[in-house]
Amino acid sequence: MAANEIVERSPTLCPITRSDFLISAQDILGDIAGQKIKIAASDFEPDEDGRQAFGWLGKAAGSVKFGDETVELEIVVTIKVSGSEDATP
């Protein structure tokens, strides 16, 4: 497959409702480059078609060594539940 080739995917049906997810989803605790990050259950902003997905979102800052230098990081983790943009409210 070429790097610029578009791959069609089949739609995924989400087996849970948005309400059930937001009530029951638990935070995910992660570690990226030694930086602890809490990835919280979230209702995402609607897309251009007005569909609203849900999943987990986490943000943190950190730094890593790059050769002899230290570079600052902006860490953003987005985990979308497949098919959630079309899930039952």
C-alpha cells in the first residue's frame, strides 16, 4: 500500500450508549516518557456533520533527552470508541 493511498473501512457499530459510557467509563492512568498522565472519559466536540464521538482524553507536559539536549513535550492522548459518533445517546 502506498503512503498516500486511501483505505476504505467498514463502519463499526458501537454496542454501548453514550450515557452508559459517560456513567461507567473509568479513567486510564498512563505513563509516557516517564510522565504520568490521567486519560479521562470524555464526550468529544461534534464534528463538521454534528456527530459527537466519545472516548478518553488526556493532556500533560513533560520532557525527554534528545542527544545532549532536553526537549519539552506537549502530550495529548485521544482514544475514540469506534463507532461512537453514531451511538445511541
